[in-house]
Amino acid sequence: MNIVCEHLTYVYDKGSPFAVKALDDVSLTIAEGEFFGIIGHTGSGKSTFVQHLNGLIRLPSSKKKRYKPEKGEILPTLKVGEYDLTSRKTDFYSLRKKVGMVFQYPEYQLFAETVKDDVAFGLKNFSKGISKEETERAVGDALTACGLDPKEVAEMSPFDLSGGQKRRVAIAGVIVTRPEILVLDEPAAGLDPLGKREVMALLHRLHGSWCKTIVIVSHDMDEIAENCTRAAVFSEGKVVMCLPPRQLFKRTDELLSLGLDIPLVAKICLALQRRGIEIDCDFTADDFVAKVLALRRDRR
């Protein structure tokens, strides 16, 4: 399922004195199979954009029988696979089964008495009439995929788990429907360095086995550099750049002017460049270390 967006504009509280343009003529394509990053400062429009992808925010044309565009308005295109999100005929119920959404700090949304009931909640909503045996099997598979032993945690209260386990349970509750696209808002927020590495490793395992496409919204530039195939930079409701991390983080001055940071490796490369040492790497730690060791060997 490719994501194709063209000329998407969205205004909160349109027509009121409090109107805010959150998206301004956004055009962006995310190919099936990508591990895609979205970055931008607070209020840049990135969260508003991803909420369009499974219809949490719906376009006016998808809600009305006849939609009359305003004078000069460019009608947007927004397609997720075969789903046209600008059409009122679209089956948004089916779409939401295919596009899973994990919000920031998802563990705060746990509510059921047991882990298995929490994970099963979405599955039962999307799969009416599913048998008890099928539910238990799907819940067990989702927990296992998220690095949890169903025999140990299924009957436990989710509130008795550690913070990292709670986040894994929350993710399991989304992937249990086996979505083709998984969207996560700040998936490693609030975790220590080890917890962040574990969550990102989990997402890569899911990317290879459960979800064809993963989209993450993140403020962490190291997270983007280490994990993403491409990343889009949002600013004031617009997409100002969309590049692979290797190219994106060479545009240091532009990123800093937008109020964004750059990865630690990019900062080190910049410092070395000022001393006359050029390190051409993809801004991942492993590639940087390999290039530095190769340079050291060449200079012996």
C-alpha cells in the first residue's frame, strides 16, 4: 500500500476567529516497504498529517454527498493503497484495520483488567464474530511479536507491568489486526537509551514480518538517522524537505534555521570537517565508526 498525498490543506476551526492552518498544500508520497520518518518542530503539522492516514481526521469531501470547493481551492488527493480518502464512499472501517496508529505514550491508554483483554479489544472491534480460540491465538502471536511471553503476561493486569512492557502491550494491541501500515508518534519518547534501542529493534522486527510499511514521527534526529530510509521535514504546515538521512543531515544550516537539531554523528562530522578531516558517512554510528577506522588504516 503506497501513500500518495497531493495538495493537502487542513485548517482547524475553519471559519472561526481561532482558525489555524495546520497543513498547507502538502504533497508527499511514501512507498510500500519504507521505514519512513517525519520530523518537525512542535506545531509544524506532522501529527495532523499522520492522523489523516487512517481517517482520524477526515477531509470535508469524504463527509458530504456533494462537496463544493471554495473559489481557487485545489482539491487534494489522498490515497492509501486502494483507499481514496477524499471520497465519502471509502470504507474507513476497513482502512483503519489496514493502517494501525500508535500514539505518543500509548501505555497511558491501557484500560482492561488483563493484558489479553487489552490486546484483544481492537481485534474484536475489527473482526466481528471471531472465535475465542482465534482471538487467543492472535493475541498470543501479537504479544510474542512484541517480545512478551503470553504465558507470563496474558492474565496479568497491564498496570502491574514495567514501563517498557506496558508500551509493548500497547503496540501489540495495534498490530494484533496485522495492519499493512503502522504509524507511531514518538515511539521511544520517555524511554532510557536501552529502552529506546529495544523499541526500535522491535519496530524493525515488525517491519520485516508484520507490517510492510512503518512511519514514525520523531523529534530525535539520531533515531531518524539510524532507522529510516527517508524522512520528511515539516515546517509551518509544509513539507520543506524529503530525503534519505544521508542527504538530509548534510543540510545542517537549513535544519538549524528551522529550529531542528542534527544527529550526534553529524555534529562530530561537522567538527572534524572544520579541522580538515572529511568523513563521508550515512550518519549512523556503525557507518561512522567503520569510516573512521578505515581512514586511520589509510593514514598509517
